[in-house]
Amino acid sequence: MNKKGDIWISAVLYFGLGIVVLSIMLAAGLPVINKLRDKNVIIQTKQVMHTLDQNIREVIKEGPGSQRIVTINVKKGVFIIDETNSQVIWMYNNSKILISDPGIPVPEGKIFVRTDNAALKNTYNIMIYTDYNNIVQITKKEGQASTLNGINDLIIRNEGIGNNLIKVSISTTNQ
């Protein structure tokens, strides 16, 4: 009878030890996984912004009436079409990863990456943007939201010259 009790006690101890080891592994590994996930989202968004910028510049070169349809997938953060400053912006708050020096816009080709410290400790607000100010006038379709998230098809269209700048309209196909 004593041997059966010893077996059960050993089994419970091994089971408990296994749970403790798994908990420690998860506690140590989860922050790393979250950082990798954030870094992956940021890298993918940079690629989307480069593609979007390339299409906007092609539409500008081709002249009035030229248009492109670009699909964007905003997994995290928010995509903004800023008509006032003629900027296309992606913002992601409370990222776990520091992508550049805080407060300094870093150029990467035609796009800029800016990281700022967030309110929460060890989190950052990431902004990836392209500035078309004094180059083109970015507009959006009337009644269309300025912010986008999820999967969207964007229509980029050269509307000709207005206010001494080339007007480029950006609208979604679902509106």
C-alpha cells in the first residue's frame, strides 16, 4: 500500500513541477513573442507604405486621369489620410518595440518612421508616414472617413492640377 501512495505522490509532484516549468517558460517567452509580432506588423506596414508611395508617384507621373487600385491590410494601428498636411500616415500606439530613436523622424526611402515614448512604461507610439506637402495635394472622397483599418482597396487617382499642385485623390472602393 505504501508503494502505491509513493507513486501517486511522485506523479502529483512531477505534474506540479511540469506546470511550474511551463508557466516560467510562458512568462519569459510571451513578451518576446509580442515584440516579434509588433516588429512583424511594422515591417509589413513599411512595405505597404512603400508600395502605396510608389503607386502615388506613378499616378502623378502618368498625368490626369491615371489611377491605380492598391489593397492595404491594416492589422494593427490606424491608417490616416491627412488632407490638411498632404500626408499618408500609419499610427500604432503602445508598441512593445523601439523601432528608432524617440522623437526623431528617420527617412527610409520616401517614407519616414518616427517613434515616440508612450504613456505606458516600455511602450512606444510608432508613426510611419509619407509627406507630400508642396509636391501634391492629397484629397479623399467627400463623406469618406479619414481613418481606415482592416483590409481596404484604395483607388489612387490623378485629378489634374488644383491650387498650383497636382491633386491626387485617395478613396476606398467600398464608399
